[in-house]
Amino acid sequence: MLTQNIITYKAPIKDCPTKDSANIGIDLYFTFKLPSDETNVKNFIYKLGAARFDELLTAEIDENIRGFINGIWLEDVYDLKGEMAKKMISDLNYKFAKFGIIFENCNVTNVHVSDALQKALQEKAKIKYDLSNHVKEQENKKILVENEQAQILTNLKKENERLMQDMKATITRANIDQEQRIVDATTAKDVIEIKAHEKGSVLLTKARGKADIAESKVKSEVINKTVGAKADAEALQKEVDQQAEVMAIEAESKNQASKASYAALLEEGKQEAKNIEAFTEQRRHNYEMEKGKVYQIMVRSQKNLVVSGGVGESLIQSMFKD
């Protein structure tokens, strides 16, 4: 009752809207086989039937295609024909598996687009192609510019590296020169310090020698002068003591002589006391004259005359008495 030959089924769909609301028509071509085992044959004949199967298949294809097309852009329809066919085969085999029907092949034979849409698609495809070429051209130019800039940057890096190497070499040479100058300066300073120390030591030794000689000389002169002064002082002291003794003896002699003379005069005065009134003035005059002579003799004969005590005070008073 059911043929086992492969059945060809055409399912044209009209006015199917895309995602961008463009109505298109699609021609689908299916091949399938009816069930061969007894159970599935009974299910197909008694539960489905040819007319019912045709209605369900048409509705299923129409629903699935419209759902699929409604989710894609018009420009992508031609690129997604293979994906559309695979989805239809998978959905149909799932729906009709319980009836033993096997869909083997599905092809999108044609996509119908209106002339206006076709022209717009062609224009869009042309623009897209031009845009793609322009993008590629810009990408090429960008690559060229990037390569040129990369080359310039590489050259700059190399030049900078060379300059950095030169600067590092210059800095290294400057550091070496500076270290050498420091070493030379330190060596020169050490030499100058050593020479200055040696010269200072020599000068200090000479100065100390001169100071020692001068000190010895001064000490010698001081000692000599001290000894000489001490000797002179002792000699002078001895001379002064001798002169003092001589003067004391002479003074004592003169004092004794004066006392004797005074006693004689006193005696003479006593003897002449009777005539004192007559001779008072004469005697007083003579006495003063004689006393003055005695004083003159004492003064002239004695350079350093020392008188003290009551006698000395009386003598001084008598010398300056009116």
C-alpha cells in the first residue's frame, strides 16, 4: 500500500519576511522515504494518511522557514541556505519520526527577491564590496604607515641606543678621568703634606734648637748677671759696711772731740760765769760760729751720716735753731 521509492517533495514559500522586513520567496526541495515496517505503516495509514501528511508537512515547512527567515537579514539569506536546509531536515525528522518517515535531503533551490530588493541588494553588495576593498586598501596603507613608523621608530631606537652607548662611554671615561684626577690630587696632597711635615719638622727642630740655645744663653746671662750682681752686691755691701764702720768710728771720735770741746767750753763758761753777762753775747756768737764750723766739718767729712734717737733729734733741732 506504501511505495518504498524515494519521494521528491517541492515546498515553495512566498512572502516570507526577513529581519529587516523584506519579503522574499524560497523554493525548497525535499526527498524522503515512507515507513517500511508493519507498525509504522499502520500508524501512517490509520493515524496520518497521505492528505493529512501533506497538510502537516506543508504547515511544518512553512512555520519553520518563516521562523528561520524572520531572524536573519536579507543580505544573509544567500549565505545561510545550507544552514537553513540542515535545520529543516533536523526539525522534520524529529516531528515525523513516530510515523517512521525519514527525510534524507533538503535543498534551497532558489530565493525569490523583487526587482527593487534585488537592485538594492546588488547596490548594497557593491557598496559592501567597495567598502571591503576600501577597508583592505586602508588596512594596507595602515600597514605601510605602521611599517614606516616602525622602521623610523626602530631607527630612532637604534640611534638612541647608539647615543646612549656614547653617553655611557663618555660618562665612564669621565668617571675614570675623575677618579684619576682624585688619585693624582690625593697623591699630590699627600706629597705636599709629607714635604710640609718634613719642612715643618725641620723648622720646628731648628726653632727648638734656637730656642734651647737662646734659653741656655739667657739662663747663662741671667746666671752670670745674677752671680755678678750678687758679687757686686756683696762687695758693695761689704764696702758700705766698712764705710759705715769707719763713719761710726769717725763720728764717735768727733763726737768725743766735740764733747771734750764742749766740756772745755762749758768749763770755760763756768769759769767765766761771773762775767757771763758781759761776755754772753760774745760767747753766744762765738759758740754759734764754732758750732756751725763743726757742723760743716761733719757734713763735709761724712757723705752718709746716720743720726737717730734723742741725741740725733737734739742735734737736728740745734742745727735749725734760730
